[in-house]
Amino acid sequence: MQIKIDDLQGPEIAALLEDHLQQMHLHSPPESVHALDLEKLRKPEITFWTLWDNNELMGCGAIKQLDDHHVELKSMKTDRNHLRKGVAEKLLLHIFEEARARGYQRISLETGSMEAFAPACRLYEKHGFVECEPFGDYVLDVNSLFMTKTL
């Protein structure tokens, strides 16, 4: 498996992110969907990684710089064909390494509070994330769970 910074130009990543957005809208009301589309992920404050096995896209994840010390975890998604293979965990550990190397001290995230998001929440808790108040531009939302981790 190989993790690389992705330019978000390939059809594979476009399809995976479209599936990600569809899933978010399936499980969350529109005002509670905070997933970013391709154009919003191409901003300079975002670094986007993909995990590949040969030429097969397995998953993705990103960080968005909030300030000099704090980043937000974004767009964590595993392709449906690669669930329960450790893809998300491998990406998450890589993102921690990269964030530390860049001098960030904290990483936070927003995810859904519904049952569909429970596997992701368990992964985040396993790796030291704890619940927190909304951060950045987020506001309290019954459909959102906010988590943070000191790096």
C-alpha cells in the first residue's frame, strides 16, 4: 500500500468523494453535512492524501489548516470494497505523522452523531480523540460530534 498527496484530478478520487458526499446526505440533514466537494478540497490550506494498492484507490483523508498550531481532519473515506482492511487507520496514522512533522499541536474533527458514524467514532477514540466543543466556524448541532486530539 502506498499513501501519496493527491492532486484531486483523477476519476477514481472524484468517484470516491461523490460516494462520500452521497453517504453524508443519506445519514445527515443537509444543514449538518460538512463534507467538502472537490473544488473546496483544492484550497491551499488543505492537504489531501490517498491510499493505493497498486492502481486501486482504497481510501482518502485530508487536513485543513485552521491556524499555525491546529488542523482539522477532513474527508476520511474508505472505498466500500476495502472496508475493515485497516485503510482508515493507516491513513489516520500517516496524517498524525505529517501533522506533527509540520509542527501542528492539535487535530480536531467533526463527524456525525448518528449510528452510521459509530465505526468512525470508535476509530477516533482508539487513537486518542476526545469529545470537545465546536471549533473553527462550527456551531453546536445535535447531528454533529466534535472531537480533538493533542499531537
